[in-house]
Amino acid sequence: MAAATGLLAACGGSDDRFPDRIQPAIAPDGTKTLRMGNGAEPQSLDPDESSGVPAANIEVNLYEGLVSHAADGKLIPGDAKSWDISANHKTYIFHLRHDAKWSNGAPVSAQQYVYSLRRSVAPATASPYADIHSPIVNATAIVDGKKKPATLGVKALDKHTLQIKLKKPTPFFINTLAHPSSFPVYPPAVKKWGHSFTQPGHAVTNGAYQMESWRVNDKIALKRNPYFWDNKDTKIDRVVFYPITDGNSELARYQAGALDWTSGVPTSKIQTIKQHIPGQYHSVPTLGSFYLDLNVTRPPFKGNRKLRMALSMALNRKVMVNKILRGNEPPAYSWIPTVVRGYKSVQFPWADWPAKKRIARARQLYHEAGYSKDHPLKAELLYVSSSESEKRISIVAAAMWRKVLGAQITTTNQEWKVYLQTARRKIDTQIVFAGWYGDYQDPNTFFSIMKSGSGNNYTGYDSKVYDRAITASEHTPSGPKRTALMHKAEKVLLHDSPIIPLFFVTAHHLIKPYVKGFVHNPLDMYSARFFNIVPVNNSRKSQ
């Protein structure tokens, strides 16, 4: 009731202020602009150096890979109109479209893909996603500095034919080619402009859109790429991304008609929104998970599995999702989200225990780990400053730990880009509120980030048993044997507990009724080329 009252007060006490009467941004010349909230300012728009959802949301509009994702997340041909796979599943031959072009009109070539993939694994690039290319011959050795980028198993057979050779058969390999780190970059622009090749006036892209303007912490505007191979079927002319970090501010701009699509919805407002504008509210189960990273490279969590497990068992995840988030997020007792196709996760053995038994065991482990009310654990939990839900869950987690264990956990926050740098360094962190959205429909997109050496492993976790199981699963055909390897790895990970799974992600968006073509996508990443803007007949006039 209090949440509903707050929203109504902010809206002037009446649903007359809800934005169903606002008309879209269509210029007199017919130019259609899609205005999207994007959560935060991207750290970079270099596909090989960026990470995080805000960057990827923009990059999938600027670039096209060999393969791509449809609006519903299914894999479709991209720059490659077709491909052949050898009988031993170790050689892929991609046939590029002859009409694939860059935004300056230059043709996209196989050699440019060779250049880009080599760049992605080169140690000098330091790509956080370099390990996504590990199935390719010599990729791992190149990342480790043991071989030169020129030895990567990629070759241009001619201008429009690309060959990629794998070390071993990899069932999910084709999916990785739709990830931004597999996108091509335009070699002349990179060589001429260096790190600034992504800036307006410098950027040359091969996707449906090209860079128009970039005002840091204000907006990034894209315009149609007239040379894009599927330009004739692209309906929206411009896409503007707004890095609105505060959910309530984003909602206010949506209500005022300044946004067509929100990156999220404040959890405290969901029920009232569902009541007043249900047709504009979209709830999408995703390949996403939120969890806590425990830094196992330094005290207090280094070498103290019992302490890590005690913290995990002390949390009441059902209270978090049902009382705090209230957005249909499933509580997480495993590492792999439930929406991953073809895989049933291993859960903590105590997942179904009664609360009394679980809490008793958490206290026992806490004491065995060397802590008590007289000698409480003191640690810091870091979260992203702009996230309302992260703040609320962090505060609740600290309160649960204090109540159940007597632990004294303080919370602190940082702006998104600073947070990323801090989490990656693993120098000052103890507990980090983290999230991961799967890059493709396969469990490996989660398993791979916990391998030792992964650029996205913020815990410092290093288990040879885990690494061996996942490495073996990466090269095992889909079936019982591969599932058994992944189950083994998940059991090891849950036993060691360098992470505390909290809940799986349900994405929440508000989308104006005149935005057509939206369908649920478990990747929760959308290219505007698949949408259209069609004015809605409405008796109420736009303000």
C-alpha cells in the first residue's frame, strides 16, 4: 500500500499522468527515434575492451557478427549468410554476404574478421572476454603470451570466406560468435585513431546503426547505417540511449514521455504499475543471476570455506525476493539459472531445509570458522551506487547476517565504472554484489567466468578440479557425459562457495504501446532493427 501511494503521489495522484497518451518521437520528415534508458554510462564501446550490459546494449546496434540474435534471442545468420561444419566439428567455414558493408560503404571482408579476432585475444588488448575465444586453435596460448596473435586458428580463404579451426569440438562455439567480443572492428579506424576509434567522427561500424553523437553521462545517439545489408527492413531511424542510473528518475522520464523504453522498473513501484498500465509493463525471465562474490585471495575469506558457507546459509533468499524485490525473481540455490535450456542445475544440499535447521548449521559453521558474538566477522559489502535493488538487498543481507550470526557487515557503494575497476583488481574488496547475464544459451556462459584466470572472475577462485571439469565439458558433445561434467563442476563450486547465489534475474521494462515488435528474449538484449514505431490512436492529445 505504501509503495502504491508513493507512486501515485509522484504522478500527481491520478493515473491521468501515466504516459499512454504520449505520442512517439517522429520528426516531420518521418524520422523515427527510439529513446531507451540504458542504466549507466558504458565504460567503453570497443567490443574487445568493454564489458557490462550498458555497453553491450549499444554494441549490438552498432555491430553485426558472423551470426546474430533475432528479437527473441534465437540465433540467426549475420554477416555470414551461411556456414559449413566439418565432419569432426573442428573446422567452420563461413560464407560472408557480398552486400555486408561498413557505415562508410567499404565492404566487410574475411580478413577484417581475422584482424578483429586476433586483436580480441592479443595480450595488449587485455579483453575481459578473451577467454570466450578459447575453443579456437592457439587462443589460450596467445592470451597467456606464449604464442603470437598471428598463430590464431583463423584464416581468410578469400574476400568472403573465413575459416576458423577449433582445438576440439565445442557444442556452443557458434553461439559465441554473436557476442560483442566476436564483432569485427574496422582496421583502418583502429590503426588511425587508437582508443578513440569508437568516438563520433571516427567510428566505422557494420551494424544496422552508426554513431551520431556521444555526450558523456547525457546520451549516446545512433543513426541508421544506410549501407547495412538489411537496411531495407530496418524501420527505426535513430536510437538514443540515456545513461539514467536512478530508477525513479528513469520512471519519471518515461511518465513524462521522454523515454519509450526503460532499462528497469523500481521494485517498489511494480505493483502499482501493473495496476495502472499493465499493457506497458513487461516481465522477462532472463539468463541472469545476482550473487555475492567473496574475495578468496585475502582475509577473511581466504582459506575459510566454513565462513563462506555460513554466510550463504544465513541468508533468507525467499524474504529477499518476496518481500524486498517483489518482481517474481526465483531465489537461487544453484549457479546456473533455471531458464538455461537443456540443463538442470545442482542445488545446495541444504536448499530445502527448514529455516531452523539451516540457521543452526550456519551458526555452527560460523563458530567453527573462528567467529562468535565476542569475536564477530567484520567485512565490507560493495554494490553499485545507482542500483536501488542492490542497495536494498545489501542492507537486508547485512541485517540477516547480524541477526543470525552477529556478523558486522558494512555496506558501501561506487559508481558503475569505478565499481568495475575495483571489483576486477580484487585488492580492496571483501564482498561484492555482482550480477551476470549470460552471453549465449548454454551453461558454459556461467561456468566459464568462474575458471581461474577469467577476466570476469572477481573472487580469485582457483580450483584445478573445477577448471578440469569445465574445460572437458567445453569440448564434449551435448548429452549425458557433458551434463555429468557440468554437474561435477557445479557441485565443486557450491561446496567451495566463493560465490553466494541470491536470485535469478527477471528483467522488468516499461515499453510504450506504439513500440511494436517486442518479444520476450532471455538474453534481455535487443537490436532496434527488429522494432517499429507506429503511432497509437488515442483520444487524448500529447502534451
